[in-house]
Amino acid sequence: MFAINNNKLSRLIKESYSFQEVQDILSLLHENNTFFFSAMKNGLFPAAQLQEEAEYTGYSYVWVRDNIYIDYAHYLNGQIDVALKSIKTFAQYFIKHKWRFEKIIAGSLDFNEAMNRPHIRFNGNDLSEIRQKWAHAENDALGYFVWLFSKLSHEGYIQLTEEEKELLALFAFYFEKIRYWEDEDSGHWEEKRKIEASSIGVVVGALEELKTLLKTTGNGGFSYQSNVVTPEFLDNLIAQGRNSLDKILPAECIQDEPEKKRRYDAALLFLIFPMKVVAIDAEMADQILSDVIGHLLGDHGIRRYIGDSFWAADYKKKLEPDKRTIDVSDDMSKRDSLLKTGEEAQWCIFDPIISVIYGLKYQKSRNEKHLELQTHYFNRSLGQLTAEDSIFGALKCPELYYLEDRKYVPNDTVPLLWTQANLWMAFRFMNETLSLAGS
């Protein structure tokens, strides 16, 4: 059972589809601008397309992580030029602020202070940093950039400049300096710092892609000053991360402190897709899926983790706008006090990812059960689109649903472009599967 918010969609959602039926749904969504991505002139994307009253969220800024998912969705759906424009601008941004990498690598800037680290949220219009305190210790976000930039480069879409080669070397030396495999970061959810498998795994995937780039181009290595990042250097860095993952997975964090230790976290899904650090057909992938579905699934979406207080019940009544989306990485106690267990917000970014994962499983196994599950989570994703009478407009992609006066409603960041990207990818893989199945 799951909620379906839009009546028009409820008449189109089925337990199984023909290829044409999926195309009909996709056409409906395109007609309603469900997949409209509002790019800036330089190709970057804000986190959300905000109504004026939601500007307080700060989601008009650029987040590295969100943009990489948006770029990857465009790449997978054949709009490679869009992805290239965005990812090349990201390279310009990191080159502009490369002094952070250089000083941390040299030991003259303390990476334990999050504001000293490369900023993962910034003003996309002029590539300037934002002075507001933020949880910039987010190794996953940096890893996502290196992963996609390296991937597009070794596939021949990007001809690297010397500056860009040096930038990739800086990333590798930076990950070594902070010892990413045991570094406490704020991760995907930008909260209390801990050693997180989801962050370590993204960096592992990034370094593996960078190694592939070096081998594909026949380049012996990328240099920064007199130091060279070689495939052998990357092998050692990757092994450190893999060793940590072997100890931590299928948990997110195994540190002893109760406020850090976490058995279930939906961010681990991203290690299966898009990162493929955990193989689709591996037992670990099945365990992560089982954990998320068994412990975090709700009727309106999927919880990030048990005890997540972001957009707890009646959040807007309990917090003034300027307190709702602030940095809480140093102290989460006040926000956590708002939550009653079981009333966590249910997010819309995960069901499309699970659908894709089962689609990839079907491509390998041709197991009808995998097709059924791909379709089920595809349908759950569709069910989360907004209703006809929504204040945000019909058929839009929310960030999440939270309890307001005992009823689940979208929060203020609608549409969230990360959700759009994930749903668009789910359509791509649904089409692939139905083509293989001959439907």
C-alpha cells in the first residue's frame, strides 16, 4: 500500500505496463513540466524552483551533490550537452577556490573546521562562497563531482585542460590528507559529523573512476607541483576505503557514541546506484535494500534514517522560517527534541533509486520478481507527485512529505530538482526493462 496524491495519475498507475503505457505517463508529465530544470546561465542548477515564500530555505543556492544527480540524469537521458555545461562550470568553481585544497594539503589550514573545507553549497550565479556557517565537511559531495567529471572525461566528452588535470590531482591528495576512510564528515544529510559508509563509498567510487580515466587516457598520472597521482597511488587510497566499508557495511556508522551510531540509512542506496561501489547482484546490495525497505519505508516516501528530526511533525508551527534549514551539525539536540519517533519525514528521492536498482537487477537476471519490484517502486515514485489542487501545482516533485495537523503534506521545497532527476532516471530504466521484456 502507498499513497497516490494525483487523481489523474491514479488512473494510469498499473501493476504492470506496456512500453507505450509508460510513454503515455511520461508524456503527461512533460506536458505538466514535471521535468523542467531551471538552469542558470552557466549551466548550474538551484536545489529547488522556489516560490517566493520558500526563499528562506536557501534552496536557490547550488549544492554540488544535487547538481551531480541532475547532471547524471541528463547524461543518461541523452542530453549530454546540459550535463557537460554544468560539470565544466563546477570545475571552474573548484579551480577558483582551489586554495582551500592547497592549504589543507600543505597543513596550513585546519580541515577539522568545516568552514575551512571546500564549500559544497555556493552562489551559482557568480561562483562565490556564502559566508553563512554551513556543514561543508561533506566528502560525498566532493566525491560525486570527481566521479562524474572523471567518467565524462574518460568517455571522451571532456578534453581536460592542464588546470583540470591539476584539480583532479588536488582532489586525490586532499582525500589522502583528510584520511577520508576514517574522516568524520557531515555526509549526505549535512548533520552531525561521524565516520559514514555512504561518504566513504562515494569517494571510493570517485577514485575508481579517476583511476579508469588515467588508464583510459594512457596518462601516467596527474600532477600537482612535484607530486603525481598515479594508478598505484589511487590503488592504495581505494584499498583504504574498501577496508573501511568492509568493516562498516551494512551499517552507516558503527562508532560507539549513541548520537553517531546508525544501523539504517537510506543514503547507502546510492552506493548501489549510481555509484555501483556495491555490486547490483551482491549480497550486500540485497541487505541494504532489505534494511531500507524493512525499516525506513513509509506510505508517502522513505525516511532518511530512524530519528530524523528534519521536518518533524508540525515543523512550521514549531520553528520560525530562519530556524528551519540552518546548520545543526554542531548541536542537533534542539531540533531532535521536536521529533516523536515514528513521525519522521518521508522523502521522495529514494523510491526512484530503488526502482532503478531492481531494473538493473532484472537486466542481469531476467527474473520477473525484479521487474515486479522495479514497477512497484516506480509506482510509489509516481504516487508522490503533487495533487491537482496542490499549492505548488499539479504533478510536481516534492523533497519530502511531513506531518502537518496529522496529515502528510509536502514541505516548502517543491519541486526539488534532485527528486526530478531521480524520477527521470527511473523512467529511463523502466523503458529499458520493458524493451528487454518485449512489452
